[in-house]
Amino acid sequence: MKRIHLWVSGFVQGIGFRSFVMRKANGLGIGGWVKNLPDGMVEIVGEGEDWKLKELVRNVKIGPSFATVSGVQVKEEEYKNEFKQFTVRF
């Protein structure tokens, strides 16, 4: 099991990006959260199997139809087994 922390830049707020990430993560059985940042970026923390996290990152790089993702910074962190599900944080 792994844990990743992502910061997504581009046109990623106000277009359903967080809901998109939550649907993808829950569909993959990944625990964690997603939230908008004041600087216009989206922050994501996810825990799960390596292949599932790679699939989530692949989806995040594409985003929903109205998004324009210009960058995704990915940082691996120590797995903490801290989440039961994936949620949107405000």
C-alpha cells in the first residue's frame, strides 16, 4: 500500500474537478481527500494499492471535460492507513 500527495494546476476549479476526482478515487477503492486551494490549485491525498494510485494520477492528468490541467506534482509519502473512503474537503 502507498500514499501519494498531489497538487494540480491549471483551470481546475469551478468545473467539477473535485467531484471528478472523488468519483474516480471511490471507483478505484482509494481512500483520501481532495480540496481547492486559495491559489487556484487542487490538492489531493490518496492511499491505496500502487496500481490504483497510478490510475488515479493518470485520470487527474486528464481531468473532466471542462478542465485544463497544466501540471501535476506528485509526492510519495509514508502510508498511514488513515482513510476509510475518499471525500471532498472544503
